[in-house]
Amino acid sequence: MACKFISELSKLRKLSMESVENTASFDTFKKYLHVLRPVEEELRDLLSKVNAANKKTLILLCGSAGDGKSHLISYLRNADSEHLLDTFELYNDATESSAPQLTSIDTLAEKLAPFNDENYATDDGFKMILAINLGTLNNFIESEKGKAFSTLKKYVEVNEIFSTYVRPNTYQANSVFQHVSFSDYQVFTLNSTGIGTAYLEKLLEKVFRQSEENPFYKAYADNGSCTLCQKCPVRHNFEFLSNPVHQKAVINKIVEVVIKDKAIVSTREILNLLYDILVHPDFDYNMMCKAATSETKYLTKYIQCTTPMLMYEFDDISPLINAIRKHDLLRERQADMDVDMTRFHSLENIYETFMGATAETPYTKLNDTTKIAVLGGIKPDLKKLVYRFIVRTKDIKGSYPATAQKQLFEEYIQYLYYQHSGNEKKLAKLYDATKKAVLSWDGQFDSDSICIDDSNEKFWVLEQLLIQPAIYKAQPPSTGEVLRFATALKLRFKNANSAELQTAEISMDYALFEMISAMREGYRPTVQDKNKHTDFVSFVQRLIEFGNKATRIILIPKDNEHDYKVIFEKNDFGYEFKVV
């Protein structure tokens, strides 16, 4: 028996026909799901300025696969009342060739011929939008065909389109070339209190709101004669995720994997995720009907099909699910949870615990059909399954207090906001922690010495290293929302002993931030840490070059039995040797 509700939900899947973008059409379903994003506002503003100037222009709409470029073009072309694209030629798929004997590079060179070095300066009013992935753009301008587009290449380089760092992007009135980069935008924003998730909230609200305009809710409400209707996990999942609190928990997990795991999360991936946490990959109506003849069998199948379990229990459903699984609360060791687990498994009757965890959720209905109260003392494996379900449900509901890991994550978000809002001076504590990590990378000595050689069996070899923050002042401080930003921090130090500006820079992602924060509390990096953070190892080596080893080195004994140090110091008469 085919379920109309699940069939409708399947439109969310990345592989569905509805997810395939066609710039020549924009159906009612896609129009319903469309949500205004900051990148659309930037493109609209640019299109308005280009139309007003009415000069020859190539707009590069660049980013990565599935990030919404095609969707946005399709929307503006077919569903937008302002008709901003009416004067533009569109080229959307730069990976296809126009003829069997031509490569995609050949075809792209043909399409862009009006903008090659020979023709770009001829102002014939021709306007074009090229939606292109960054990798394809790089391959093109570095190819043999790309040699005829040196002016375009220079524009790409000057504007640092391939950079992982975000730089201001404005309309360039004297340029034939303009661009909007989807890579500069995340699916969330930054503000003074943390993150802004308006786009994600609106997207999930589209899927779950109770309205006849919503095709998913309409299919949900039209339950027909389904015998499983009242105890269907898919329907209960939909009800569960209709709660804004539970939606927010899913949104927070998406933000978490973008920051911590550098996940490239597109709208397409998010919609696919919603399907994956609503419908079990092996969900089968007949199987569920058969299982319903046994309370324990149905309870097992049901729990496996719930949203809290679908988020964490299964491998390789999608890359996004895989990333989310790594941050399952059950993977964190906490004393309170260990106590709760021991207590739970000692219970003969789990009714109170189950009903408390599922309160104000549709999952409470499960007790009406399976008598869960008495199952706890009978089925140990089932009891373990129920426990995992309870913990994850409570986590989504926000029933647990904030962990140290969560507080550290919020600190990182705050630093991201400070940097990208121009409030660089508020990174002082982070700069201090990073300096401490640099100096203690191969051993903790004093406040301005660093180990430059630990290979000797008897001594550490040190030099004096005086470094200071070299903060960026590219923009005035702001207190507003940050729309365009990278998810890594950029820290820079300078040589405090040099009259010339000598600097070294490090891109600090969350994993590196986490380790440096631990080192701030006394943690010593392991060999595994050093293998993982080779970028920081290189950064330390660059800073070592700022030291004074040419004029002074210090030897510290390794045996811990002798409290002295040996100093070799250059003076006007050669080198002086002394023991302190």
C-alpha cells in the first residue's frame, strides 16, 4: 500500500524530480518552498544597478554544487514580479559541452566569447549571468582556452573569489565584470548574542506549518483509511517537528556541523535531511502492520523509526546525517548521565521515566498501544533502545543543562562575530591563549621562550620569542548582524623585536580552537594532535623565525634534578657562556 503522505514527503529528497532545477520553469511546489535569503538580496541589488547602468556586463554567480544558484536564477526568471533578468542571457551549467567533439571548457569559452580579451571592451550592452561552481571557474581560467580571458582572470584574482576569507563585495561601476559568491554566505548569520537562524526557521516552518497551503500538512491531514494512522511513527515525527522548539534543536545541529565539521550545507541538503529524520530508510507499511501484532516488535520498530533515533542511529544515510551523528549526546561522557543510565536500567517499571521524557510530544501515544510501563523489566535489549530514545528526545527538547562543550562552542561563535563585525580588539583573550599555545607547543618554560629543538637527550634548546597581535582593521566596528563570513578565525602575530612589519597568520577552525582552549587550561598536545594540526605546526615554525636564536640560545636540562639553565649569548667579542 502506497502512503500518500510519505509520497509527498519524498519530494524533499535530493534525488526527487522536484529537487532538479530547471531555469526555464519554476513550479508551484518550488515557489511555495522559496525563502528569501541575504544572497538573493545582494543579487537583486546588483541586478538593479547593472540594469540602471545598461552597460555590457558579465555577472559571475559562483559557489558550490547544490547551494541554490540554479534555484535562485529559476525563481528570478519565472516567478519574480520585478523581471530583473529580462535583459540577461543565462548560462547555468558550465560542466556540459554543446557538441560531442567539444569539452565543457570549449563550450564555456564559446559562451563567454563576448567577454574575452579581444571583445570585453566593446560596449554593446550585452549582459550575461554565469552560474558556475568555483572549481569549474578555476579550471577554466587556468586552461589553455582561459588564456584568452586574462582580464577576467585578473578580476577573479583581485577580488579574491577563491579565497576562504570573506571580503567586502560592492558594485564596481567601471568594471565589465561583477560577481556574487554563494560561498560567502552560510545558512545562518552572526549577531551580538550568537547566531541568527531566520532563514532556517522560515524553511522549516514552510515544511511543518499547519496550513492548507502547505502540501505536506495537507497530505498529513488527509489520512484516508490507513490502519496505522493513529500509531504511525512518520506522522508522529511530523507532529514532533511541528514544534518550533524541536525545529530549533535540528537547526542548532545543522549550525554545529557547519562550524565544527566544515560541512557544506545547502538548502537541498537541509530538505533532504528533513526527509531522512521523518522517514526511516527501510520504512514499509506492510512490515509495520505485521509488527503491530506484537507489542514488543512494534515498540522496537516504532522507536527505530522516530526522529530522535533517525538523527543518530544510522550510518551513511547522507553526509549531513553522518556529520550530525558525531555530535550525539550519548557520545559525551557526563557524570549526571551515567547516574541516570544506571538508575534507568535498574527500573522494573519505566512508565514515569518514559512519560516524563516524551511529555508534550506525540510519542506519549506509544504507551497506549504497547503498554511500555511493563516492558522495561522484560526485554533488556529493548530497554537499551528505549534508553537511547529517551536521552535523545530529552536532548532535542532541551531538557539537559548546557555542557562545557556547548559553552566552548558559544565562545567560538562569539569570537567569529567579533572578528567579522570589526570588533577585533575583543579577541584579546584568544590571542593570549594562542600565544601561550605557541610558546608551550613543545614544552612549557617561561612567558617569552620557545623550544626550538627537543631532540637532544639531555637538554631542551630554547630561544627568546617576542610576538604581539597584529590585529586587522579593515572595517570599522559594527554592532549589527553579519551576513557574509567565513567559519574560521584568522589570527595574525607580528615580530615585536623588528622595526619592519613581520607577520605570521593562522586560520583557526573550531578543532584548533578547541585544542588551544584546552592548552589554556594546562593540556599538553600529543603526537596525534600535532599530526592533526599540521597548519599550526607550520605556524609555530614561521614564528620561530622571529626569535633571537642567532644571538642567544638557552639550554634547559631534561632530568628535572638540576635547577639551572645554560645561556649562549653573542656580544661584541664573540659568544659569552654562562650558567644561571
